[in-house]
Amino acid sequence: MCMVRKIFLFLLFSFECMLVSVAQTYFCKHVADEIHVALIHFKGLVPVVDKYIYSDGTTKVLMSLTGTIPILFEDTSYNIPICVWLEESYPKSAPICYVRPTREMMILRGNYVSSNGDVLLPYLQEWKQGKCDLVSLLQVMVAMFGDLPPICMQPHRHPAQTSCSLQFHKQSQVLSRTDGSLYLSLSTEDGQPVLQGNETSC
């Protein structure tokens, strides 16, 4: 048995043990199997057990898939940070999904995402046990967010000029011109400029 497979089996076993340790009423094997498949398809996600805070302030220790999913927007790939919480009644109940922007990002409220990052997909609203699963949910999120991205980069506030029209970038640098003004230099992961001239005024 190769070392990679041994490590994978160890992680899977550890994860199943983690499910038992939270003493919830999850369908442990079923949930572990679903997460196993989801992690194969979406390598930017990791399983996490943490406290979930409900709107009324109560907390529960729940399981989640946390990390990023890749989308394709205008022929460029971007990683969207998300968190998919599984309540103890899962898979009878739909997951609770959020977009989790970093400090440099802001949420774009739309048909599928609320102002506080709640994901409001029809797939979740019409969730049915036995017909819906994690991988299908994540695939729907990738498709929907590729059409209507849920986040953008925070606009640069100084100096006050025209607003940034670019919604996404992989790498950025704030640079100064010879006249003392600032501009934002943008590039993708492969180092190619996002905009012509590799800059945008903010």
C-alpha cells in the first residue's frame, strides 16, 4: 500500500473518529462517505468541527466543510471562500451555507447570497434527502457563482477617484506614481495582467 493511500486512510479514519467524538446524532458513515467524495472533487475544502452560532445566540458543535471552491468568471478561475455547515439532522435537513469573504473582500448581495453571506440557492430550499447531496450542492454553487459572483475586492479608498470596476483578482499591489498618486496593480496566479496595462485606478 503506497504511503499516500495510507495517509488518506488514516485521515479518513481520524475524521470518522472525530464524528463520534462530537456525540451528535449524525448518520456517521453516510456523512463521512459524502464528505470523502466532496473532498475528492473539491480539494480546496477541509472538514472542520467547530461551534456554530444561531441567530438567537445559541451555539452547537457542528461539522462543516470550510475553504474555497473554484469558479470560472469571464474565462478566469477564482477561488470563492465558503463554509458549509451540517446540522445533526443532516441529510434530512439541508446544509447551512455561507460565503466567507476575507478582509480584502466584500459580499455582493444578489439573488443567491444575502448581505451577510447566507447562500440562498433554490437547491437548498428544495432539499430532499436521498436526492440531494454535498457534491451536487457544491457543483450548483460553482455554476451559480460563475454567473453571479458573490464577492468582490474592497474598493481602494484613497485617493477618492473613480470606483474600481474590477471585481476579482488573485494578486494585488498598491503602487505609487511619480506624481504621488496611488494605483492598484493586479495580476492572476500565473503572473499575467488582469487589465490592460496591469493597473486600475481606484
